[in-house]
Amino acid sequence: MKAKSFDKRFDNDKSDIIDNLDLKTIKRPNQEQKRVNVDFPTWMIESLDQEASRIGVTRQSIIKVWLSERLEQSAFNRSKL
């Protein structure tokens, strides 16, 4: 199905378009994973583990969330310049 036909069906028919999507091949832009290795001091690992345990997530999760928040904050601050 061409994009115009898909858009028209979505906009005009109000029908369910999920059957026209191949969900097995769906990808989110800029969400591909790439493995990196980072060395942290022991005190930092211990602090990360304590905080992760406190909120019930993994060390990796808390690192990802905190990095994401910091990057978003930096981008926001740059956009205000």
C-alpha cells in the first residue's frame, strides 16, 4: 500500500489500519542499541547500586535514565541560547 493510500485510509475511513502494518519489522528511529564499556570508580558503582535498589531498577536502567535526563537538559539549555 502506498503512503498516500495509507494516509487517506487513516484520515478518512477511520478504519483499523493495524492490519496494514508489518509489526515484525517495525523499528523506532534512533533507538538502535550499541554496546559501550565505561569504567566507574568503586564508590560510584556502590552509589548507583544503592539508588537502583532503592527504586527497584537495575544499575543499567538507572544509568540510562540519568544520562537521558542529563542529555535532554543540556539540549534544552542550548536551545535557550
